[in-house]
Amino acid sequence: MEYSYKKKFTFEQRIQESQTLLNRYKGRIPVICEKDPKSSLKSIDKIQFLCPYDMNITQFNFLIRRNLKLAEEVSIYLLINGKKAIGGDETMQYLYQTHKDKDGFLYITYASEIFWG
């Protein structure tokens, strides 16, 4: 998946931004979260997040759901780099250490599935 954030800013600009955020906000992880292009969900206005190291992906999922103002029957799932599904108990620190991009950001994609009954 191509992230609009990567298209909007050069690699050097993204490195500078991530380093600035990491230095300014100790204990926080810079995350870019965008909608999967195939998803019927709306896009969120804010795509850049600073997450605490100990935040787990379930908490991040709740944060995204709240931003989207989703109905209860709509489920969302999160993917790392648009490919790998994320387990609910993984911390942002673990995900950052294992999946951060070369530019210093962690990229997460959200998409929807609707469950009936």
C-alpha cells in the first residue's frame, strides 16, 4: 500500500519529522494511520499520532474507532504496513521496534468488516 503521507513528504522530510517528534516527546512513538484504499470507511482527518510505548493495539483500535464515530456493528481491523494483521495485545513499542519504517514512523492501515448477528 502506498501511504499518502509518503507521497506528500520526501523521505528526508519524514526522517527529520520523526526524529523531531522522538526527541521532543520521549516515551512516545510516531504513528501514521491511514484508511485502506479498498475500505468503505471514511478517512480520518488526523493521520499522525503520538502513542505511548505501553499502549496496546486494542487501545489504538479504540482511538481510531472513536475518531471514525463507528456504529457498534461495524468492526475494524488494523494492518502493519498495509499487509500484516496486528494482534490485540501487542504494544506500540513492540510494533515500532519490529516494524518501523526506515523514515522513523510506524505505518498502520485500517479497514472494515461488517458482522451481522
